[in-house]
Amino acid sequence: MLEFWALTSKGVEELLADEIRHYQGEVIKVAMGVVRFKAELSNAYQLCLWSRLATRIMRLIQSEPVTADSDLYQMARKIDWPQLMTIRQTLAVDCVGKHATIDNSQFGGMRLKDAIVDQFREETGQRPDVDRLNPDMRFQVRLEKNYFHFLQDFSGPSLHQRGYRSGQGEAPLKEHLAAALLKRSGWSSDKPLFDPFCGSGTIIIEAALIALNKAPGLNRERFAFEGWPGHRASVWQQLKAEAKAKEVQLPAQTLCYGSDTDERALAKARQNIARAGVADYVKVEYGDATGLKGSVAATPGVIVTNPPYGERLGDLPSLIPLYSKFALALKQHYQGWRLAIITSNADLLRSLRLSKSKTYKFTNGPLDCEFTLFDLTEKQVAVSSDAPSLFFSESSSFGNRLAKNLKQLQKWAKREGTNCYRLYDADIPEYNVAVDWYDGEVVVHEYAAPATVDEQIAQKRLFDVVNQVPAVLGISSDKMILKVREKQKGTNQYQAMAKAGQYKEVTEYGAKFLVNLRDYLDTGLFLDHRLTRRLIQQQARGKTVLNLFAYTGTASVHAAIGGAKAVTTVDMSNTYLDWAKRNFTLNGFMLSGPQAKQYQFEQADCLQWLARCRNQFDLIFVDPPTFSNSKRMEDNWDVQRDHVSLLNMLVGRLNPSGKVIFSNNKRRFKIDKAALEEAGWQIKDISAATLPEDFKRNPNIHVCFELTR
């Protein structure tokens, strides 16, 4: 008997061991991602042909005991390589693992390759060529503390590649993992199978192939062992003929059902189904898993599915309601069925409000996942689904506070003439989020939790928050955007997070602005400076106005609305200056023709621009970042350290009777009153007067000062 190593994904090993035993293999050892076994050559051929669970079969050539100073090259020279390949065949090598004498796997592979080609050169005067992409023979060395294992690639490219997939969805399951899920789900071919998030159809195609007893490797063009000198072609051809004869002939009938809302994925699924030869047994159609209208089959079966589970925190707002609505649809139409779901975020399963019967652990690519089974019994489907499912009962206090704030602020906002405002700002310390309303849409900012707070508890509290926000505010989940706000340095706060490119119009005090709720950490409008912008509007008439660190130019727009004689807007970002121009246009100000000189936009580092500017202004608004180390700046910027020098640069730019409005959002900022007064400034603290009603719960949100000479 020969020894082989069967490779697979984590979590599939025991199933693979059972499969190996089914084909008369003698299992020696089951380890993470690998099952070692002994088998006759014909049984190894059968596994390559029939295995639905292995990704690769390797034949063990030799295992050499080693010490800490063993040399891989010398160990490899002990093997008779010309017995394993011919000089005319191409070669590729791999190295897996670590050893004290091997710096990295690439170096280990090079030492193995050198040992092979040197042996050929010494015996024949020639050496085989290397072909990394499509070699005739591939060898591998696995490094362990006590052994070097030399292996021959017996099966070739990954066995999960059945040959039918012409395309895949955004989050595909590999075929061997889909087969493992079907096995663990308890599904058998006499039961209907349904995948309501079918994507490109892998799960339902694998199920149909199982039902028809089609050998997964039968249509494979070539296996690696076919280039091996020890290959027995007649045995192999007989096994292929037997596999073809074992296919089950069934009347055309639907065995497996799939649905999805992605038409492109469904088109790929139909192509894959046709290529797999199961079109008579698999039916896919457009369908929303959250709005199932009835059972796909007359008798109960098994639902095996891979729904979206989100690798980014920002995905959660849409996923929690999706799971909740999906579960509600199942309770209404799928009593008696079994539900089997794979997810990398087990907390999402809480939204199903179902009691699980079994859980298995798998890896799906780089993600650790749980595969959970639920039996949709009469008792299960009778569970009420009216209220949001919360991890912590005390989380309802967040929902109550949000509802209270909404009631208080709605009428106030209408009187103030604004349709964007803050509804909640860490009012309850344990629920450390900000909730901002933008005319029918909501941005939820999660502040970074302190190191003393358990990360899992913080995430579950966040789940409870996003589960309640849509219900309390009466919006759909797709109108809620979740962002994580951490301490930002430099221009990081302005970096793009996504590229949705969706802008919406909001209003305040007669001004209209474009906000982008999805693409950046900030939205293009700092809500806490609403009263400061109105103050600029009220004081701008007939004046020349300068807006430094202007961001999207919202203060400049207010100055123009207030009747400013001229407005100059300065920012380092072209992106935000273009945004500022769009805000001007939105409010009816022409940026060409007679008004072109009235409204100037300068793309520059504000400090460098001030150093070369020779104009004077009646009203200067300066709202610098707390900190910046942008590559475009000559030096880094710290508002606490540098605000005196910045304000003193304005002395020559301010008309004798002019005024500076200076603000920033640094917590615990202390203006250097003594240094500024010594420089001739008169200072008035207007922080409290510029704090809007919706931010009075957090009076330290910003500071604001009027400075005159």
C-alpha cells in the first residue's frame, strides 16, 4: 500500500476521513486541513475521481527524521528523483512550513529544486526544465520540527474545480465546502433542497451532482498522476468507465431550487447549471429571501444557504434586518423544513430568533465560519417576531432615549429651518454612538470603544443599536449608514471610505448643501457649526470674507447668501473645493461671468497661501483641523501648539475694523489668551452662543471665539 495525504479546508477533515474509508483507504492521522491515509493505487485513483471533499491528493515519497541543523538539500538528495520523473518532463516545487535552517518557503523550494536538478545533471549530464504554471510533475516538501516530508502532487490543480463554473458571485463557496455543508446539513437526495441566496449556484449544483451520482472528477482534462512513471493507465481507464456507468438516470424533475436578487449572479448560475449537465434537475429564479411567498416544494426539505454576512462593520445595518425578515418569511411558509446557514458572524444569527439544534465550524477562504442548523418546528415558527431581538435587555434604554430625543427635536428643527441635526450623542455612555438625521436618512457613528471595554460586548451593543434605529425613526434599513469614528490624524478624516457617489440635498437657514453620507467618514457638513455659519451669514453683508480650511465651503455659501461683497474660499483639497463650487451653484450663485471675480476658490496649503497673500478682508473664518501631517504641508500641524502663530499671520490680512471667527473641535482646547492679547488681539469666547440645541448634551463638541484688533 502507498501513503497519501488528502488536503482540505478546516472543518472538513472528519468528513473527508469518512469518505476515504468509503473508498477502502486506511486513515492514519487526521490533522488540521489534512488527512493522512494508506491505500492501494486503484483506491487512490478512485478518490481523485470521486472525492467531493478533498482539494488535493498528495503521494508521500519519503519522510526523513531531522534535527535543528538538518540540511534540506542533503535530505532531498537521498531520494531517487529519476525514478519519479523523466528528464523530458517539466518540474515545479513547493515548500510548506518552517524549520530553523530555512529562512522562508521560497528558499526551501529553491533548495528542493536544486537537489532534484543536480541529481539529474550528475546522472545524465542534463537537467529538467522548470514550469511553475503547468508542470508535468510537481513535488512538495513539508517542514516539521522532527521530519521533512517529501510528497508528489498526485491529483494536480485543486479538486474543488469541477469544471462547470464559468463565473461566480461576489462571495462564492468552493465546491468541496458546498459538498461538506450538504453533508452536515442532513440533506439527502430524496428531499427538496432550497438555497434562497444561491448566487452562482454552487450549493444546488453540488446537490444535483450528488443526487445523480456524477463523479466530480470525471470531466477533468488531466490528473497529475497521469505523468508519473508509476501510473497504470489501464486501471485508470477502467475506473473512469465504471464511474460513468454508475450515474443515476432520473426522470426530468426539479430536485434543487435556488433564488437570488442579483440578476448577474443568476445568469452565471444558469451557465454553470448547463455546463454541469443538471439543467433538468435545478431551477433558479429571481426572488427576495426576505419576501418569500410560499414554499418551493410541496413536501418539507432542507434549506442550505450562504447569505451575506459582511466583512466590514458598515455592512451590519442592512444585514440585521435582512436576517430578521428572512426568518419571518421562513416562519410563515417553511414549517417542517430544516434551515442550515453558514456565516462568519454568528451574532447575526441572533436576528433570526430561532433556537439552533447543531453548529459546526468551517473556514470559508480566510474567514472562520459557523454552520448552524435550525429545525423549523411548529414551536419554532410560532415565536413572535414583532419586537427587535436584542442581546441585552438594557439596550432598550437606547431606543427609548432616541425616541424621546426625536420627539423633542423634530419641532425645534422645523422652526429653525433645518432638516439635518444630531439626534443622539452618547447620551447613555455604554451606547457610545452618535446618530445624525439627514432628511430621511441616518448616519450612525460608532466612537472607538475604550480599551477597558470588551470588544465582543461593544459589538453586541452596536448590534442592538442598529437593530433599533430604523424601527424608532420609521425608516428602512437601507436608509441607515454605519461608520466607525476613531482618532484621526492628518487628512485621514477626509479619506474616501467607499465610492457610492450618492449626494443628497439638505437645508439650514435658507442655505442648501450637498452631503455624501456613504463615501467619507464625514459627510461634507459639520452639524455642530450650524449657528457659527448663521452668524457669518448675519455679519457678511457688504464685506469681503475669507474662509480658511474651508472643507466643502458651507460657511462661504452662508457668507454669499448674507450679501458678502466678495468671498474667498481656501482649502488644500481639490475634491472639497469642487464640492464647494457645487454648493455655490446649488444656491444660485454663478461662478462664471460677472460673479466669477466675486467668488474665488484657492487650492493651497492655507499657511503657505497666507504667507504670500497681500489682500485684506473684513471677516475671516478659520476652522483648522485638530492635527494634520499631510504630505502637502511642509510641517505637521497641531491646533493647540500652532493656533497663536496662525492667528498672528492674519494680522496683515485683516482690515483695521475687521473680525476673525476662530473655531476648532479639539477637546480640552485652551486658547492662549495671554500671548494673543500681547499681540494686540481682543478675544470674546462665543462657544456657548454657537452651540446648537441638538448639541447641548455635549457642550465640549467645539470652541469658538471672535477676535478683533
